[in-house]
Amino acid sequence: MVRFSFANFGKDLGTRQLGVKARNALMPLLSKDERVVLDFTGVNVVSNSFADECIAKLLMEMSLDELKSKTTFTGLNKIAEACVLTALQRRYMVIKRQS
């Protein structure tokens, strides 16, 4: 497993621009055969915008099952976890409607 530390991008992850930056750094790791630990240890805030841009938009590149098989989450506080789950659910529904 390889660890991707979101704390490298800051303690408060709030903008879409930062989400793009993090997703661009994450994508090469997801193309490998190793599982990626998405580590939010040390992160206080994850906004809906950041979560959508960085995590949920991965569903535009791969299926939900593939994302689940390639990643695991750690270090999320309850509020950040809720934001990530909400972003994934919303993005999944948009993609499902388009297909």
C-alpha cells in the first residue's frame, strides 16, 4: 500500500483549485497496482467543494467499484467524512443520470 497524505496540502482543505491540485497528484498513484491509503490525518476541514473536486470527480475516471478497490480512507474526522461521502453520493448520482 502507498499512503497519500492530504495534510501535505494543508490543515483546511476548502477550495476547488486545491482539490484539482490534490487530484492531479493522486491520479498517478491510482494508476498503479498498489492500493492507495487516502490519509486525512492532521486535516481539520474538508469542504464539499474540495471533496467533490478531489475525490468524487475520480468517478469520472473510474467506476465506484474500481475506486473502492483501489483506495481506503483513514484519519477522517466525522465532519470531513460526511463531506466526502456526500460529495461521492452526489457525483455518483450525476454520473448515473447521464448514462
